[in-house]
Amino acid sequence: MKFINILTLVLVIVGGLNWGLVGLFDFDLVAAIFGAGSMLSRLVYILVGLSAAWQIVPLFAVMGSGELAAERNR
């Protein structure tokens, strides 16, 4: 389970950095590497989206455990 969490977190970071480049410089790195609208680009976008959805699970787990509240009380 830890491997999938790390992999999905890395993909979410890649997606976030790509969106940052799009917003700041109007440059889509994924499209530049794999080709705009290519099947590989679409696959990367799909994997990033699925990774973001997957990362919701550990977020709610941490929120439900009270770990975030414990960190604030330090």
C-alpha cells in the first residue's frame, strides 16, 4: 500500500507542477514531451487524475484519526 501512495503522490506533484507551468508560462510540459493530444499525453493526464483521486483516501484517513488536530496542538 505504501508504494501506491508514494507513486500516486509523485504523479500528483508532477501534475501540479505541470499546471503551474501552464498557468505561469502557458507551457504544457506533458504535451511538449509526449505530443499535444497524443495517446501518451492523455494517459499521463488520466494517471494524474486517478492519482489525485487515490490521494483522497489517505487524506480522509489522517483527518479521521485526529492526527492533524494533534499536530496543531504542539
